[in-house]
Amino acid sequence: MQPPPQHHPAHNSPAASSYHHLFPFSAAYNVAWGGGYEWPQWVREPGNKDLIVPDDLVDMVWFTLAWAVVHFLFVRFLLKPLSRVLVENATSPSKADPTSVDAIEGISSSTTSAPRIRQRTSKGPQTPSNSVGSGQTRTSPSQSNRKPPRVQVDDRHKFVLSGWKFITYSVSTVIGLYIIYAEDWLLTPRLYWENWGTPGMMTLLDKLYYKVGFSSYLYGSISIIFFEPKQKDFAVMVSHHLVTLVLIFLSYMWPYYRIGCGILFLHDLSDPIMELAKMALYAGKTRLADALFATFAVTFIVTRNWIFPAYVIRSVFQYAYDAPHPILFAGISVRDAAVFCLCLLEVFHLYWSSLILKMAKNAVMNKGVSDDARNEE
């Protein structure tokens, strides 16, 4: 008699070996997963028993690559043609109100700020105030030591950047809204911890939400670091994305996916409105941009500075803090690491909320976006 086939504990499903045939570098896959490298036990046997390892982890890679392909197609065949129709080119007077630009771009690291727009809206060539003679400019020692200015991009390129972010955030938001419709726990933090850890509770829809959300943040982080123009809050934005990725991963590997879905949903709600406001701004629709910015500001502050700490973070202490949690490393439990990341996210939220309120105050003091700053002498 032949002995029964032996399976690795992590490969607890007939589908678990499917990527052995699909992975483009199957030899590297075999070495990495099949025994060439001894992965930690919590990777091979995650606390979330509803995961199929390594398939559900490799899915994150596939989804990230899919975002890259979709990004290329949408930019080339939709967003760039749309920008040429709706947005003036760089040599034309900008439709965007500089006051609105300062208010809206000042709180986002996905685009640069307004100097080029102001330059295009001026009535004549700009003469440096420290010019000497003809074509010569006095350079002080302090100026020579300054960092080079950030690269400026025109309104069309900004429109494309914001359009793509609007698409990614909207996809995740729609999935979150469907979960609210299909399941009864997303809006009730107490249910995040009801029977948590029980196998069979994580649905395919929950997994899809995680894969879309994690891959979107991962692809967005790569874009921010390597491809997008840098803004003054670059370090904060990158840190925010990395902390969010850690939270998503921890709650995915261990059975904390319900609170993870709640975090994803709260973070996604305001972002599409922000990007839509910027798209309206670059298209010259300043009144629409003003209304969208106000909607974004209220949504951001309410979801991230009230609901997030008062319901999501509080639920950990109220319903799950005394329960036993697995140790991650050096005596630090998964719960402790997650709470630290949650509190750090709230610090970032408070920082951005202060910028939002500051920009809103500046807009009000300048009579709002209806008062076109280009008319000033």
C-alpha cells in the first residue's frame, strides 16, 4: 500500500498549490516557499484560519501588478484625453483660482502647490527683485545653500494624477459600501470582536476588500515614493501609507479582519471627494471645487477624528483588550502593535486636520474661492 500523501500544514486546501503552476517564476517560487527558505511559523500557519497560504498572500502581488496595468490603460485611454478636453494647456491662462489651489493642494501630497498657476495668471513677465544689470541675478549665500525647488507640473498632469487616485479610492469605497449592504457588522464596532478567531467567518467579499485595499495602498506607496511630485508632507504621507499597510497585514494574518475592514472603509470615504475636488479645480470649476472641498473637510474630520478614535480604537480597549492575543516578537503582542499603529494613524489625522482648518480659514479670510485672486493688482 502506498502511504497517504503528506501535506504541509499551511497547504490546507486543494487550491493551495494552484500558484505553483501560475507563478511566472515557478523555480523561484519553489525555492522560496517549498523549503529553500524557512518562513516564520506565523506566515506558514497564520492565526487567521480562513486564509489559504500562500495563495491569499500571493494574491496581494497579483492585485498590485493589476493596479499597474489598469493605471496604464486608464491614464492613456481615459484620463489624458479627458484632461485635454477639460483642462487648459500649460501655455494658456489657468482657469484655476490660485486661492482655491492653495486651499485644496495645500493638504495633499499628490500634487505640487500653486507657483506655476500664479505665474501663468500674471499680466506680464516676472522680473526678479534681486536682479543686477541685464540678465544677471544677485545670489546671496543663504540662497545658494537652499534646496532646489520642487518640480512643478501643469494642470493637465495634476488632473491625471487626481483622476487616477479618484478611481482607486472609489473602487475600494464601493466594495466597502457593498459590505455594509451585504453584511451587518461593518457599522457596529462591538461586532468586530464577536466570536473573532472562529474559522469560517471571513467571507470571499472580505478577502476581496483586503486584497484590493492592500494592493492599492502598496501601489500608491510605490508611486508616491518614486514617481509623483514631492510635497512638503511627503514624509508624513509615506509614513501613513506604511503604517496602514502594516495594520492591514496584521489584521489579515490574524483574525482581526473586521476591524481592518472598518479602518479601510473610514479611510476611503473622504479620499474620492478630495480628488474630485482637485479635478474640478484644474478644470476651472472653482465653485464646484469649493463645495467638494467643504464636503471633504467635514467628511475627513468626522470620520478620522471622531468615528475612528471614538469607535474603532475604543473598541479594542472595550471589547478585546483583556482577551489573549498572540505574541508577535520580543513579548509584543499583535494587539499591542496594532494599537500603536492605530494611535499613530490618529496623530497623522490630527496633523492633516490642522492643515485643512488652516486652509479653510485662509479661504474664508480671502472671501472664498468666488473672489478670483487673478483680479487683484
